[in-house]
Amino acid sequence: MTGKQQPRLEAAGITKMFGGIRALNDISLEVLPKQIVGIIGPNGAGKTTTFNVITGAYRPSTGEVRLDGKAVTAEPSHLIARAGISRTFQNIRLFGDMTVWEHLLVAQPHSDFTLRRLLPTRWADPQAFRRAEEILEFLKLADVKDRIARSLPYGIQRRVEIARAISARPKLLLLDEPVAGMNHDEADDIRRLILTLRDSGLSILLIDHDMAFVMNLCDYLYVLDFGVMIAQGRPDQIRSNPVVLDAYLGHAT
Amino acid sequence: MMSTYYAGLLADVGILLLGALSVYIILATGQLSLGNAGFMGIGAYLTSYLTVTMGVPLTLALVIAAAASGAIGVIIGFPALRLRGIYLAMATLGFGEMVRSFFLNFDAMGGAGGFHGMRHVSLGYIWTWAAAILLLVAILEHSQIWLELRAVRDDETAAALVGLDTTTIKVGAFGFAAAVAAIAGGLFAHHHVYIEPGNFSFERSIDFVLAVILGGSTVGAGALVGALLLVMLPEHLRFLADWRFAVFGGLLIAMLLVRRQGILDRSLFRFFEFRRSA
Amino acid sequence: MLLQQLVNGLTLGAVYTLIALSFSLVMGILGVLNLAIAELFMLGGYFGFAAILAKLPLPVALLAGMAGAALVAAVIERVGYQPFRDAPVVTPMLSTLGFSIILQNVATNIWGSDPLQLPDEVFGARFTLGPVSASAMQLTIVGATVVLVALLAFVVQRTALGRALRAVAENRDVARLLGVSAGPLTLLAFMLSGALAGAAGVLIGLHYAAITPYIGVEIGLKAIAVMVVGGTGRIWGALIAGPLIGVAEVMTTAYGGSQIRDFVVYGLMIVILLLRPQGLLGGARTEQGPRV
């Protein structure tokens, strides 16, 4: 990880206090362009809190978040999203009564004050229509285009959530436990999808518990435990790191 | 030839439709307003002042009143962002009562005695406005902004995280709703040619809410069905005369129990669209 | 003069306190705004009047108003709340609005829309202490309010029932885990709340010596403001906010102009909602940050 290349995402010295509790303690991490980076660690280690700080839901007590070298720390969430960070959620959060198609359409980037947003999208913004159709094809969701997203099987809901996230045309995609609760085939589908997304130019930061999945997929890993970064490195380095083994085995008992 | 009696009823439907639409627009962002009669009152008094005292033509007066009320709606919309659900409902209720109380003390326009001198408008004029705004809402319902409104209603956090500016969307909806309610008020004033603060009470706000919930709270056309129902049903069921409010109260509860989205809903429309394209 | 206004204000404040307690019992425990409480209050007034006109003693009239309103509240809970307990909070509020509309219509049809008057001979006596004079009625109202609040405090703070109610108010899910069954408790909360509203109705009827079907909306809406000023999450805030707003109202009427009082009361409510949702005297805010 030598720093010739400008990182897509840098989080530097992030500390987050809740009351007197230190949920994150001086966390630093970076994601390079077209890199897949994982954050692992036991429950309550602060993984999702890290995501929340990066996406602006939480203001860090100290530290800075930079996207392509530009500070976005604690900006309003929608500005961070527009700057190029999209995410999915651990417990899938889709829009109640929207169809799959509407999910893709609503997330298409639009400038703030244009007549386009006020007229029927079909005529006013055929470009957004076409982009949404591309994503629909790309994520193999064309069959369920007009179904209410929340009525679909779990695995497909995950795809819809990812589809919505990439509809916002991010540079960096945050995936919070993308294969939680999936069987092996479904998880493998998602793994291939993530690789394709990476090849299309996205940087990806993901959280997961499934060690095999993470080890197979990620270029680089960070290990969190009780809000502290206890290790980082390539998967083969992490696999043999005694500190990591201790943290995991210690918690397992 | 339509009787003046029916013309009066239809005028009431048109005005109620606009009031109901103003509730519907705020409801689209997931919030219930119990104070839209306040915006209606502002529109009624301002329009009447402009036409009677300043001699401004009615259409221009309505536009000015809508803009002013919309601006007030935006100003109120910002603090309202901090409130949700019941709390916002209570705050809007308080706003409506404050406006009523203000006009009660506004002696320059008659105070408790009311204000008159407006010129009566035709049914056609009222319905030109009502139809135009219903059409406008119907067009907006197919736009990007309406999808954004629905996204904000369903999950504000997720909406912000795909880049939607939830603040502007909610405040904008409030302002638009306030403008529509003001037009309802201006038309009301020039239909009845007399207004008093009691015309814009809590009960009026409740009428708007009833029309939306009964007619259908997920499509703009529901407001039309609800307004027709509220005005026409007692006329056609004369034996209901004394009990019509009890019947509407019962209908409201029954509707919530068996069909929460109201008579019309989006899937009904989707069904028709499907039939058309098939 | 000032003291006299204070006495008058406290009388009105006592009634506000009771209705606001009625609202905040349901709101504090279940998080639901029962809009029909305004009409329960009005109904209580009519029931009480019926008893007084039938020459029954005042305590019986008070009980009649309370029991009648509590029974109607039980129906509201079964039909208007239970089916919606898992729905968004606005839905049960709308169904109670439905009941409110029905009850007002029924009352208008039964008793007419003209005010029902009490004959003069009931409670004519006045007591004078120095410059202050209070009618027997005013003393009765304040006295009855104090007794009712003490009773409620006993039930909520000292009995097993009250503990269960408070557990549900604290956290519905935890209460369920602890084996507190919420079904009968919500019914009870609604009935207690109805009884308080009914009592307030009887008392306000005595205060004005008249009652109309529309008194519920007028005073009920005001009581919502009182509840908010006292703090929506806490039951006892109303004890301070009720007298405060009662006195403030009487004072503005006496020294200001009678009509700006509503403007002030609702303005205060909105300010409290925005700046101190925990109420005037409430403790720290318990709102959490965004949960993701």
C-alpha cells in the first residue's frame, strides 16, 4: 500500500464518542481506485459506525474523511452521496411501495432546479430512463421491473438495493454485509457482481462476517475490535496474524 | 340547465378538492397536517383584501395570495422539519388555530364580524382553477420529484444516501400545499362573498383530511372522489341529513379498517395502465 | 383584583389539567393522540348534567360522567386503537378522529345544538375571604380536581397496575418480554383517561352552568396545548402546565383582550414542540441520533 496513487477514500484518525463511550478510536483507512477493501471484526466492533461516519450520518468527534483528496467530513448525507459515495444497509432498506423500476429511477442523479424534475420523467429525461434500463439489465432485474421491491425474495432485494446504490453513479460503493443470510449460490452471485462492478471502475468498501467470502474477494483488509484497528493487510497476511486469531477465537468462546 | 342549487354544491366540491389536494401533497412526504385551514384562511383574507380594497383583478389576486401563502408555508416548513407524525400534526393544528385567532383580532378586516364586498365568481371559474391544479398534481405524480417525495416518506435516511435533498423536498411540498390551500381560500371567499374567521377552523382542516383519507391517500384523484363523496352523498341520501357526520366518521373508521389507502389507490391506476398498453 | 383573577384562573386551570392528564395518559403510555378525548369530555358533561337534573347529588353526577366516558373510551380502544396498534402512529389518531366526529354528531342529535343550561339554584353560594371571593362551584372544581389527581397518582405510582402501566410507557417491547400483557393494560389506560376527561366535562359544565356539543373541540384542542407544554412523554407535566395556562388565559382576558389568548396559547405550544419537546420542566432530551 504505498501512497503513489491518490486514494479514492481516506478516513484519517476517526474517533467517535457516544456519551462517554469511545465507539471508534483513531481509525484510519483508505481505499484505492478499483480496489475492493473489507472491514472485518466481531459484533459491536464499530464497523457500521465507521460506515455511518463516512456517509455523514454521524459527525466524528475527531478526524477527517476525504473523497479523492477532498474533505467531506460530516457534510449532509445527500451531498456526500452526490460527491460519489453510495451505500447499502445491513438490514435492507428499500422504499415501501415502490417498484424495482422506481427505485432505479429515483436514485438517478439530477440537478437541483430544473424543469426536468417536475415533468414526467419518461419525456423530460430520456437519458435517466436509459441509464436506469442499463442498470436493470446489468443486475438482471428486468424480469421483476414492475414488482413492488419489498415483495421480492430476500436475495433479489439485495440486488435491488445494490442497483439503487449504483444508480446514483457513485465512485465508491459501501456494502454493509452484502451476503448476510444468503446461501452459497446466492453469495457467489453477489461476489461475481462485486468483481464486475470493480472492473467497471468502482471502488468498494465492504463489511462482512463471512471470512471465506471476504478473504476470497478483498484486495486489502482492516480488522476492527472494540473500536480499535487491531490489524490491516492483504488477506494472506491477515489469515496468519496472531492478534486477529486471538480476537476472533477470544470472542468465539 | 343546472340549477343554482347544484351549482353551489359543485362549487363546494371544487373548493374542497383544492383543500384536500393541499393535505394530499403534504401527506405524500409522509406527514399529516391538521392546520391547512390556516393557509386557506390566509388565502381567503389576502385575496379579498386585494380585490375589494386594492381593486386587483381576482386571478392576479389569487396568484399573489398563493405566492404569499406558499412563502409562509416554506417558512413554517423549516421548523416543521424537526417534527414528525403526531408532533407535526399537533403543531400544524396549533398553527391553524393561531391563524384563526389572528383574524378574529384583525379589526382592519372586520375581526369577528367578518369581511365582505367580494364579487361572486362563476362555477366555471372555480372549476378552471380546481381542474388546472388537479391536472398539475397528476402531471407531477409522474415526475422525478414525486418519486423523491415518496422516497422521503418511506425512508428519509436511505433517500438522503442516494443523494436526495430531503430538506428541500419536504419544505417545498409544504410551500406548494400552502399555495394550493390559499387558492381554495380565495375561491371560497369569492364564492360565498363573505368570510369570517370561523370559516377556517379546525373542522375545515378535518374536512380536507377526511376527503383525502376516504377518497384515496396515495393518488391525487382520490381527493376528487373524496370531495365529491363528502359534498354529494348527504344530498342524495336525504335521510342522512342529521346523521351525515356520524356516517362520515363511521366511514373513516371502516375505511381505515378494511382499506387504509382509501377508495382509489396506485395499484388501481397501474391496473388500468397495464390494460391500456396490453 | 389580581388575586381574584388568580382564583378564576386556577379554576379553569384545574379543568385543563384533568383533560391534559387524560390526553397524556394515552400519549405517554401508548404514544397515541386520542382526538376523541375532546368529545369524551363533552359527553361526560352531558352525563353529569343529566344526573344533576335528575336531582342526584354532585358526587354521583361526577361518577356518572366518569363512568359514561370511560365506557365510551373502552369502545374506542377496542374498535379504534387495537386494530391499529402496529400501524403508523397517524393511523390510530385518524380513527379516533372518526370517533370524535361521530360522538359530536350523536350529541347534537340527542341534546340539540343549543346550550343546555343548569338551573340557578344549584351551587349559588359564595365564600369570601378578604378581597377574594370564590363560588362554591369554584371550590368544588378545584377540590374535585385535587382528589382525582391524588387518586390517579396513587394508582399510577403505588399499585401493581400502575407499575405495569409505567413499564409499558418506558418500553413496550421490554414490557412484553417481562410478561406484562399490553392488551388489557391499553384498555385500562384508555378507560382511566376517559374517566378523567368525563370528570373534567362535569366540572366545566358546572363552571359555565351550561354545556354545548361543541365545547369538546374548543376546550379539548386547548388541552392538547396544555399537554404539550407540560411535556408529551410525561404524565405529570400537566399539573404545572394546566394551572399555568389557566391563569395566563384569565389574565390576558382581564388585562389584554380576550381574543389574543388563543394566539398566545397555541404559539406557546408550537414553541415548546420545537424547542423543548420534553415539556417546560422536562429533563434531558432522550432523542437518539439517526439509527442506521
